[in-house]
Amino acid sequence: MIYLISLISISKHKSKYKLKRFLVFIFIYLISTFFIIPKLAPKFGRVKIQNTYNLEAHNFFTIICNRNYVKPKLNSVLISVSKEISKELPNIKITYLDANFPFFNGFPLLPHLSHNDGKKIDISFIYEDHNKKLTNLKPSNSGYGIFVEPHNKEINQSKICKDKGFLQYDFTKYLTFGSNNKKVRLSNYATKKLINTIVENKKVSKLFIEPHLKLRLKVNNSKIRFHGCKAVRHDDHIHFQIK
């Protein structure tokens, strides 16, 4: 709609009309993103995730592309989990990745298969630096694509799925957008605490991670499940959803 408005508002007969259309588009888009859409979204049953001291988006791309909207119930879960983690792990923030778009159910949030109803969200693992000190840094700029690989004796679900013909299973390795923090490593202790805090919330229905991490971290709640080969790898993030 904003694109169409920008086309209609600037005639092709005006000088530098392409540049003017682009500038009009950017102006209206930013005004809509930060002032109009947050007020409209609740009418569609969704709210914008508010960054707090305990909770933040991994990058500005998520916010500027309006991929940070959820149902109010999921928002309350995020706030609750972030506060609990802050008590247990001071100075550590819950970092969310893709959530949902602000409006209609069924509108796809590519490349995700299911982030289309306001009930799903991806969040980052918790990592530690080379001194084994917990950090809010993440290995990839996008939050996706740098995997916690299975050890030799662990289940290699990626290989299993790709051998079955699901070649898309690890394609997020191409979507890292680079990395400035390759030396950080998964904190087993902190990530286990994060996962357990999420699944202990009664509003949460499912949580997805790779099978080898479920076994490695010894998280056994029945809500923790394998997402299937039609999806993509979940050893670079946690996906969870509400009922």
C-alpha cells in the first residue's frame, strides 16, 4: 500500500521522479512503522514487542521490517521469562529474533513456515566468551546460521534430513549476514536454564531445538520436540510458541 501511494503521489513527468518516489516511500514507511502500525496492530490482536532492560531484538532489521509483533499472551510470556532469567543470570538479556508480522493470520513471514499467527517466536541461545563468562553477544549478525554442531556420538539430524532429500534443512548457514563474534560458545548451563524457564510457563505449548542439544543439555520436558525435516535446523536458535 505504501509503495502504491508513493507511485501515485509522484508523477512520472516530474524531474527525478524515481528518486522522489523512493524518498516518499521511505518517509511514509518509517512514519507507519514507528507511529501508525503499533497503534493499528492491537485491532488485529497483536502487539509490538517492547525492548526493555531484560529483553531486546537482536538487530534493528527485525524492528524496521515489522517482524516483531506477537499476541498479547506471548508478549506476557516473553516479559515473564526475561524477568526470571534476569534474576538468575544478572545482566543477561533475552534476545529475540523473528516473531510475526502485525496484521493478518496466514500472511507468511519468509523464510519461516509457521510464523504467521502471532503465536510463535525465535530467540537466541545464551553464549559465553573465551573466559567462560556469560555474554549477550551472538555469533552471527542475523542471529541465524552459525550452528552448535553435534559431537561425533550425538544424533546428526541435519545429515539425516539431508540424506532424506530435505536439502533446505541447513540453508540458514547462508543467512548469517556475517559474524563479528565467532569466538563465543554456547553456554550449556545458561541455555538449559533459559529453555527450562520457557517450558515451565503454562502458556507455552511447544519448544523446538535439535535432538542432539536436547540430549546434551538434558532437557526432558514433553513440550520440547523435534520440528521435522521440512523445517530448518534449530541448533542456532530456540523456537517456542503458545497454545
